[in-house]
Amino acid sequence: MSKSKPLNMHYSEKRYYDALVVGRAGLDLYPQPAGSKTRDAEYFASDVGGSGANIAIAMRRVGGKVGLISAISDDPVGEFVRKRLDLEGVELQFMQTTFGDERTSLAIAEVRQEDCEVVIYRNNPADLRVVFDDNISLAIDQSSNLVVTGTSLIEADSRKQTLKMMAHAYKNKCKVWLDLDYRKWNWPDQETTRLVYQEAALLANVLVGNEEEFKILQEDINLQISQSGSKNQLMILKRGKDGCSLFFGEDRLDTGIYSLPALKPYGSGDAFLGNVIMNYMSSEDWQLAIEAGSAAAALVVSKQGCSSAMPKIEEIELLQKNTTIKPKTIWS
């Protein structure tokens, strides 16, 4: 039996946007044939990628009205990203364009589960040049959720703009989801990361991350759970093959995974988060939302690509009908 709890995430009114996502959008290239090492590639398949773009497309594929707050360079790569997002139906009014020497990021990601290497080129990335303007401010007022990825916090100017967006959303009852999205090579050291994460966490309704990421935020995860609960903040702890745990005050939800043969080890987190948000908005049931997110995550890692692999509702429901989540979901 599912336990439905609005917790602190009750949506009292319907807003124009289901969500606005803040984060990077870039070009992904996949060595082909699938399974090839990059050095052995005969050719490359292309896709739009980046955590921000992936989450936005994940939400769009299941019916969400979603806008992406990011920036791309004024060149053919930026145009590719914009075109793909437009084809997916992502709202692009908040996609800014840079005209200097900034460049849209590039990722080369191998399509293999073992010895999978991903190389990301982010020299002077365009997405860190986003400016919080009146257009974005008004959109946040009309959005139910603001989803922020940790990559937007790595550089001082981008961090300043992102924190302004979060503060504005938090003040105007737009739910703020902070996906910690920690990547060691983005940061000078763990202490700097911790200070930045802790500042941003004060402006979030929901914190999302894996065990490593939460230990960057707060060395003692149990202390973080207690602190989040005391200020009406929800935590979603991703445990990989062991499933997921949701914490809110004294309530805890533990879920398992839907098992499918994995083609690659990346993309699951973005699929998970996008689907948790969209499902919870319609159901206000955390068990249903987390299980839908888990199903979406399993589907994405079973396919090539990230954004193009994001499932539709019918695929998620079919997997849930034919596969049992293990271990079973438990409230405590």
C-alpha cells in the first residue's frame, strides 16, 4: 500500500510551467559501433546532452511543460543544441546566447558498461554565462518548480546568478530542487565545494544526490538528515544498484530498482529526477513518484544516448507492469 504524503511539497495552485531547469546543455558524441572505445571508433552518433538538458527532456517526454535556463555559443554546435531542444518541445525563451569566445560544452561518451570512459570538454563553457534577468524572474513566478544542477554553482559569476534564481523561487513559493551533481574535476577542493553547497542548500526545498555527494555537503549524512528535517526540507538519497531512500523529518521511504540489462552507466540520475518531479506533481504520492523515477532510470541505461533515451509514460508503465521493483518499497 502506497503512503501518500504531501509533506512540504503540496502544490496549492497550478502554474504555467511545471518546471524550469537550470544547467548545462551541450553536444554528446557516442563512439560507434556501440561498445567501441573512443580510440577505435569508426564514426560517432550525436545527441544533445548535459544534465540540465537531460532533465528538461525527461520531464517533457512525460508531458511536462518545461523551460531550460542555460546558455549556448553563437555557432553551429549551439544551433544544434537549440534545434534538438526545440524538437523535443522544451521552452527556449530562457536559453541565452553568448557572442564571445565561450563555447557550448562537448562530451564524448562510450556506450559500454565496463571500462566506460567519458571525456568532457568545458573550456570557458557558455552555460556558465547565464544572467538572471526580468524574463527569467517572471517565468519563475509562473513555475511550480525550479530544478538546479550543481554544475551551475562551480564558477563565481554563474553561482551568483543561480543563487539569485533560487532565492527568488524560494521566496515566491516555486519549489526548489537542488541536484548536487558533484564532479570532482569541476571544483578546486572539497572544502570549497562544501561551502558552496551549504549556501545553496539553504534555498532548496529538496536535496538530491548520492552518498558521495551528500558527504561533500555534510560529512555526517545522519546529521544532514536531521538538519534537513528540522527545516522542512526533503532529502532524496540515490544508492545506485541498492535503490533510493527518501527522508523527511521522522519519515523514511526505501525503494529498490527495476533491473534491466545496462548498456552504459550514465544518464540514469537525470531520468530519475525528471520523472520523480513530474509523477509527484500529478500523484502527490512519494512512493509512486520514486518508483516511476527508478523505472525511467533503468530504461535510460538500457539504451544508447541520454536525452534521446528518455522514456515516455507508456514505456515506464509497461516496465512497471512486467517487472517487479526489488527490494520492495518500505515506509518507516
